[in-house]
Amino acid sequence: MKNKLIISAVIFSFLLSASLLSWNEKKQSDENVGKNWWSLYFVEPKSDVFDFVIENHSDKNNFEWTILSDKEKIKEGAFEIKKGEKGRINFSLSSDKKITIQVISGNEKKEIYKNF
């Protein structure tokens, strides 16, 4: 009788631990739960395509972007991206200069660039 009780307790403890670990891992892997970040990246970083993406996982929704060619402003814009969504900016440009993309949201600024 004691052996069955011990085995049952061990199996129950294992199942409970496994389910709690699984739940915790799922919660931590969700990009939007308890996290506050956003990123900026090129769609095709190794090509001469300038399309870029703003991926939002923060509480901020308003983003302003500026495209510069050797510190000269070429294009700018602003749009809203809700938490958990991505915003893609498509544009083409023929330039052999350094192209910089700056994005500002609140007091946070990020930039990426390509050299030609």
C-alpha cells in the first residue's frame, strides 16, 4: 500500500512540475507579455533594397521615421503600429552614398544604415 502511495505521489509531483514549467516557458516566450521593446531592421539587409520594418512589442504606438543620404534628409513619415504588429516601409532609391534610417518613438531613437 505504501509503495503505491509513494509512486502515485511521485507521478503526481512530476506531472505538476512539468505542467508548471510548460506554462512558465510559454509565458516567457510570448514577445508581448511583460515586455516592452521595439526593433528596426531591413527586409533584405544584404541587397540594395531599402525596405525596412518596425516591429512593435512596446506600449508606444507612434513612430516617426526619417531617411537620410549622407546626412541629407530624403524622406520622412510617421505612422501608428499597435503592440504585437509590424509596419513595413517600402521605398526605392538609387544612391551610391550611405543611407541612414532613423526611427523615433517617444524618447527612444534607433537607426540602421547601408553603405554603397
